[in-house]
Amino acid sequence: MLRTRAWVRRLVPLALPALWGGVAILWKLTCPIAQQEGTATRIATSAVFFTVGTGLVLGIRCGLVKELKQVRAVAQAAQQVLLRPLPPRLDGLSVAAGQLSVARGAAVGGDLYEAVATPYGVRIVIGDVRGHGLAALGAVAAVLGSFREAAHDEPELGGVGRRLERALGRHLRERAREEHPASGGWDPDSPSAEEFVTVLLLEIRRDGAVMALNCGHPWPYRLGGAGAEPVAAAEPLPPLGAFPLPDELPVQRCVTLLPGEALFLYTDGAEDARDASGRFFGLQDVLTEALREAPVHPAALIHRVHSALLRHTGGRLTDDVALMVVRNDRSRVPAQSADPGLRRTRPAPSNR
């Protein structure tokens, strides 16, 4: 019933051109004037059929344009639910993010990011699925869905990482069964088993301490008075899905984010982008130049880097790019006495 109604809606724009076509054919077959030979008759016949053909083309085009608008509206709504816009402020932090997808017309590709305020601090994830475009959305959905729950439930950042690993593993197994249904309940060998996700998990605490768990992802840049400096930390773990995580996860304190300082997170599509002559995009140089001029708002910095990236590549990206800026806008807490019960009191005046 629903399919019948859908076909009826598609055929409605063609009703008037079809009627015109029927009249034109009937006129050609039955009208004595149309059966006469001559230049005037040929011109009249051509005009009638040209009008009918134009009406048919316009009717089909209007139907397709309307259907395309509906499909785009549904796709945009789904993309915003999957990779929803981040709030501009989270627990005293200014946050901004953006993405450029290789797939034309897509707002979401193979990159992912999210930031949530939890009782343990502001927790952030940024990642990159192997491959790009719409084919990677399944893994993006699995990782983001798991993070949005685990970030609130797990007291330790390592627990969040293990939850993401399990969610990605389930996704890969389900995808393998769909690609090879003849294997039954077993987990078959499949190209999807080669899919992996680089992930960087951050936890920014109230005192500015930044805890990190890195699984194959580029370390961020620290933006401060000295410009843009790469965060120096330990060697990352392998990406999720490539190898099982070790029993002991090396969650480390990578930096302390002072008031006014920021972190610039990105996926490797930014630094790997090349121009027509093969030169890599100078991400650190762009960030340093932006910081020299004036303090830059996170959203403005994202826009500036996006514009520079598109200029460098001529708009021809070969990989998805995701960027995020997190700035510490909290006020510096003044030093407190070791014993809050002690108070400095003015000595009482003597009665002598």
C-alpha cells in the first residue's frame, strides 16, 4: 500500500504532460489538417510534440528535485544526530569543532569527535576510521554511541577505552556476518576485520590537568603564549581494532591546561593534505601565525584552519578532516590556607 502511494506521488507531476501527449497523438492521427503535407503542417506538428516533450522533461525534473530535497533533509538530520554540534561551552571550557568530508554533499565522513561534561571532568574523543566517506559511518556510529554512555559511567579513562574497543569489535563481527551470511553464527574472515579506528581520549579536570589515552592518533597542539607546540607524550597504542588492547592501559597526564590556553585536536587528514606540487599542509605554521595576531576564538580558529586547508589543496581533499579546539576559560583559583578553619584576626585593643 505504501509503495503504491509512493508511485502515485511520483506520477502526479507527469499527469498534465501525459495528457498533452495523448491529445497530440490523437490530433496527429485523426485531424485532417495534421495529415496534410506542407511546411506549415510540419511546423505545427513539431511545435506540438516539442511542447509535449518539454512538459514531460520538466515534470520528471520537478519530481526528482522534490525527492532529492527530501532525501537531503533526511540525510542532514541523520548526520546531525550522529555527529551532533558541540555546545560552545562545557564546564568552563570553550569548545568548537568542524569537519570536512571527502564525500561530496556529506557533512559526516570517517572522522568522529565528541565532548561531554561528566562528574570526572570534561571528556573528549576524536578519532579517524580507516577509509573515508559514507562507507565508514557504521564504525563512527559504534564508537560515538559507546563513548556517549561510557564517558558518564566509567570512573577511569581506561574503562572508557575498553568500552570503545568492545563496541567496535561487535560492529566488525556484525558487519562480517552481513558480508558473509553463509558462515552462519561463526565470525568469518572478512575485509571488515581489517578496519580500525585511531582514537584519542582526553579528560580535562577542574584543575586543568589533562589525562590522555591515545590509540594510534596524532597528539594535539597546545596553544598558549609560546605559540603552537606539539604535546610531547609517550608512544601511542595501536589503533582500536588492529590489535587487542593490553591489560594495563597507559593513561597518562600529558599536560596541564592553564587558564587562557587551548588544545587543538585534529585527524591526520589535516597534516597529510598536499597541494598540487606535493607539499604537505603546514598546520603548525598556520596555528602559530593565527596566534601572533590576536587571541582567537575557538570557532574562528576552526574556520581559519579550514579556509587555509582548502586554499592549500585547491579544494581537492583526499581524506576526511576533523578539527577541535578546547580552551580553558576558567579563572585561576587563588591559593588557600592549609587549614580553612584558621583566620587572621586583628588583635583586640588593650584596655590599659
